[in-house]
Amino acid sequence: MWFNKKETKSDTDYFSTQWMESWKESINQSEHYKKTAATWNAPLILKIEPRPESFDDDSAIGLYMNLAYGECLEMRYAHENDTDTTDIILKADRDTWVKMIENSKDPTMAIMKGDISIEKGSLITLSTQRKAASALLKTAPSIYKGVPVPSENISPKKEAPDPTHKTFVTTSRGLNHESFPMKLFQKSKQFGIWNPSDINLDEDRKQWQTFSPEEKQIITHLSALFMAGEEAVTLDLLPLIQVIAKEGRIEEEIYLTSFLWEEAKHTEFFSRYVQTVMTGTPDFEQFHKPMYKILFYEKLPKALHALSSDSSPSAQLHAAGTYNMIVEGTLAETGYEAFSKMLTENQLLPGMQEGILKLKQDESRHVAYGIYLINRLLDENRGLADGFEETLEELLYDATNIIMEIFAQYEIVPFGLKQDWFLDHAVKQFQHRIRKLNL
């Protein structure tokens, strides 16, 4: 069964002995937790600083939980001598832990934002076990203190704008050349003027002939993911541009024209590369596995094309979160960094190296615009923050699953590529981005 949160009486405060006993019972009655935490086997300390008054033990530093395969074998106060034998120690103040419990928050997201710190343990492990961690907190007994978000904090769905022009920005107030989108546009004109067909691929063709079948496979595999990914973001960006244009945000639309042009060049680069360098006609789509298809074949196009019928702030946030935060800001940047690192360290494929360097420069501007857009929408619609955070939680799970899906196909990955490096970089990229958001 799905275990519903218990509402305890006010005289049973958070983190008291009685409250911990109730939580342990709740964990062991939750079928949902048993299922999501079936592979979790690690002691955990929830460290609370400063020490809450509700602690019944003067020497306690937090809560100790012995969690094994979907069960809580022990829950008690944690002490300093427990830290050496505990795999994971998470630290936050009392109010943060209470907020997490009351609102059933995902602790992984709180770690990304810096609300909870990891004193011991791996961020990779926590990110791959985020559903178990979230289910664990959902079983915690709750003393309800939440206040519903006022509806006036959420902008209503906008009516379709009048398509006729009443005036023009350039002939009235004038373009704001100091705005962030216009500054990005200047950088696009300065750094984005490169031509994929000018990149020399002669040395790449020579090196390709010397690679082993396994080495060719991993390069083809990654290229297949990048190639389809760049085509997808080129295909799916137009609805967002149309929404921005209809809202009269001319400075943003001007920048987005360069954004789309750059994505088109990225698509051209990979297409030219595989057709010029890779002999034969590989079956690229064999590398598009289920998790990859969920994000790139389904979630990305649905999120962007939904804007054609629903241009509400909520829909725009969903689109920008999927496109800019996850597809570009987490997966693409991680993939390009790993690919570039692999090629540079092994002195391979100079043409590919040059192309990826240009792509990374372009993508940094795209992600910067995405953060700008998301923050503008959040500032105007504070009531949407919690829902958007939940969307990002699910999308991050998709991203880490795609990375694990890549490495699951290899016993030994050529060129020294490591799954842990990929996951760690992806999670840190996401962490870096989310701390720039006004959540």
C-alpha cells in the first residue's frame, strides 16, 4: 500500500523519541518504500545543527537510521562515534528537515540547491537512489504547518494575443541593448560565426581506419546520441520562439534567432562528420535505447510543442526546464565535456575536437538564456516554484538513467571512459545550474 502521512499531535514534536518510533513503524509499513528502496543497504545519519530542543538526548547530533533493502532495522539518536561506521551523513538545520518532511520534498534536490550538505557519502549514489530517499521522507510523521500558496501568486493562463501590430519597439521605446538577451546576441555574433564545412576532417578519416571495432563502436554510439539530440533541439525550439514573439519580447526573440541558427549548425556538423569520416552506413538508431527515447522522442517534443496550445507560464517553465536545464545544461554539456576530454587525452580526431569546442561555446550561451528565462518566469509566478522543482526532479532522474543506459552496454568502455565520471559531472552540472535559479 501507499503509506499516507500521519498527522501527529502537537505534543509529539519532530525528532523526539516517540516521533522516531512512529517514523520507524511507518517505514516498515510502507510498501512503496520497500519497492523503491529494495537495493538500498546503507546506514544513514540525518545530522541536525543547531541541536533541536526536542532531542531527548543531550549528546545526540541527529538521527541514525539503519536501512537495509526496504526496511528500517534501527532508528535512534546518532552520536559522534556513529559517524565512522555510517556510509552517508546529511546535514541541515531543523527548519530545513521539517520543511522537507512537511512538503514531501526530494532530498536530492535540496542537496543540489545547497539546503542540505553531504558530510559523508556520494552525490552519485544519492542521485541514483533519489526515489528511495524521497519515499523515505514521505513516510515521516507530519505535524502539518504548511500554508497553501495564494492563487494570486500564479499568473493566469494568458489569452491568445492580438496578432496585429499596434506599434513597434524600434520606433517607440527602442531596443534595450543592455538587456541580457541582447548581450547574448552580441556574443553569438562574435563567437558563433563558425562554419562546420570549414573544419578539416582529413586526419580524422585516417585515424578512423586505425581504430578497433570496440573503439569505433563507442565513438559511433556517442555520435548517434549527439546527432539525434541536436536535430531534436533544432526541430523542437520553434514553439518557444513563437511564444516569445507573441508576447512582444523582441530582445529575446532576436537572440533566439541566433540560438536556432546555432542548433542547426550543430546538426549539420554531426551529419557531415559521420558521413565524411565513418565508413559504411552504421545503424545509428540502434543506440537509442528506451530511456533515451523517453526523453528525446517523447518528453522533449511534448514539452515544447505543448506551447502551441498552452503558452502559460507553467507550460513555458516545463519547456525550458526540459530543454535548457536537462537536455542542454546537463546531458549535452556532460557528453561534450566527456567526449572532448577523451579525445584530447588520447590525441584523437582533431576535427571532432574542434567541432565540439565550438559547440560547447554555443551551448553555454543557450543554457545562460534558459536560466534567464526560467528566473524571469519564476519571479513573475512565485506560486509555480514547487511544481517546477518537482518537474526538474523527474527530469534529472531521466538524465541519470540515460547515462547508466549508455554504460550498461559495455563490460569495458574504450578510451578510459567511466560511468562514475559521467554521472558525477552530470549531477554537478545540474547542481551548478539549479543554484542559479530563484527557487
